[in-house]
Amino acid sequence: MNYFITFLKGLAMGAADVVPGVSGGTIAFITGIYDKLLESIRRINPRLIAYLRQHGFAAMLRHINALFLVSLFGGIFVSILTLAKLISWLLIAYPIPLWSFFFGLILVSVYHIFRQIERKRLADLAGCGIGILFAYTITVLQPLNLEPSLPNVFIAGCVAICAMILPGISGSFILLLLGMYAPILGAVKAIQVDILAIFLLGCIAGLLSFSHLLSWLLRHYRDITLSTLTGLMVGTLPKIWPWKETLTWRTNSHGEQVPLLQHNLSPSEYEQLTSHPAQLFLAVVMMCSAIVLVLALEKFAQSPQD
């Protein structure tokens, strides 16, 4: 396998995870590494010690696809460290083109995942409906204001990483709901080792536990699980709609005013209410670019690789 390509996929996952409303799990799915990622993580469990004693260190590394995991998570880590400032700036300076790109990305990803459901039965459609309802409910919840204490940082890591590996549910958005997005992003920018270390430990704990459940569901109830994941993605689309009116604001940990509750608008309504250009042409271009990118990634993922 080309581990450099895996590293690039990790970069894409990390970039998606930085944005509230977009999931790195979506990128993993459309690049064809989702099942392998879950299976590799699932193999990291207490039984691995017995496997090590019986087969040796090198065999254990092959068993858990260690090079694949190191390449992928290396890309995610590098991406988060290098792109955190850029994404934060783009969210402020060019919000409509950025949200338009991610809206197109999620939209075509819904088609990509739904197409993989082999038998579209009533139970599968019900799972899709449950996923939509759950995701939409999350998007309208009012954010909490947890203090960035070390226990809260650990809990935030556990919960957010579960969302990060779910297509459609954004780990960044979960952090936003917990009131921990700004502190964690600030810790990344300032490289606060203690905060990042505790957050990483929480991520590891959440990842090792949740991946077992999700991997089991995909092995035994793949169609209904995929259908529910599709619903999760559809339910988050209103959250990343590019044209919004901010109803209420909140003060983040840096004393800055950031949106709290927002209302979706049509491009024409946005221009009338805000007196800012809707940038409709650029928005459509960015949405189409995302769709083309996903279709290209899908074609690449289907091509034979070592």
C-alpha cells in the first residue's frame, strides 16, 4: 500500500475535523479507508498482548496495520497543527465559499454512501430517518459552557473522537456544543502540551472503545448502519448551509464575540438582511469543486493499489 497516499488522506481528514460541521469520518469513507481504519483500531485490545507473545513484535505490528495507522494519524496530526490557523482565518474572512465547499462535500458524500446500501428495505429507511432526526437535534442544541479543566478536556476528547470517526457527525461541532472548541483550538495554536496530552488520552480512550462497536455494527448490520450514517450526514446539512443570520452571540475564551444561534437564509435574503454580497457564483463553484473532488477520490479509491 502507498503509505504516502494514506498520509495525504490523513491530511484531508484532519482539515475536515478542524471545521465545526464537517467530519473526518466522511473523508475516510469517500477515500475508501473507513472499514480498514475501524478494523485496525478494533484489533488494538487486551488480546494484543497474547498475540505479541505468540507471534512476535513484527507480526503484531502487521496484525494492527501499524504502518497504515501511523501514516493516517500522522497526516491528521500534521494537518490539525498546520491548518488550524488557516481554517480559523478562512471561517472569518471567507465563510460563504468555505461553507459552500463543505456543503457540496457532504451532499455528494450522502449519495456516495447511500449508493453502497445493497438492500434498501423499510428498516434501512427507518434508520436513515433516525439518523436525520438525531443529527438535526444535535445541530439545534444550545452549546454548554464547560470549563477547560483537565477532566473536562479528557471527556471532550472521548466524546469528540467518537464523532470524528462517524461520517456526518463533526467532532469539532461536538466540541463546540460542549464549549470546548475554542480552548482546544487555542491549545493547538499555542501548543499547550498539558491540554493537548490530556485531550489525546481522551481521544485514544474513546477511539478504542467506540471503534469496536461501530466495526461490529458494520460487520453484522451493514446496510442499516450505512443507512443511519447517511441520515446523520443529511441531518447536518442545515448546520453548514453557507448563508446564515446570526441571532445571538457568545463570548469565547479569548473574549471574542462568536455566533451562538443562527438562522438559515436564502442568498437573496442574506443580501437584504446583511447588506453583504451573497457570492452566489463563487458558492456554486466551490460546491461543484467539492463534488468533483469527491467523485475523483472515489474513482481513485476504486483503482488497484498495492
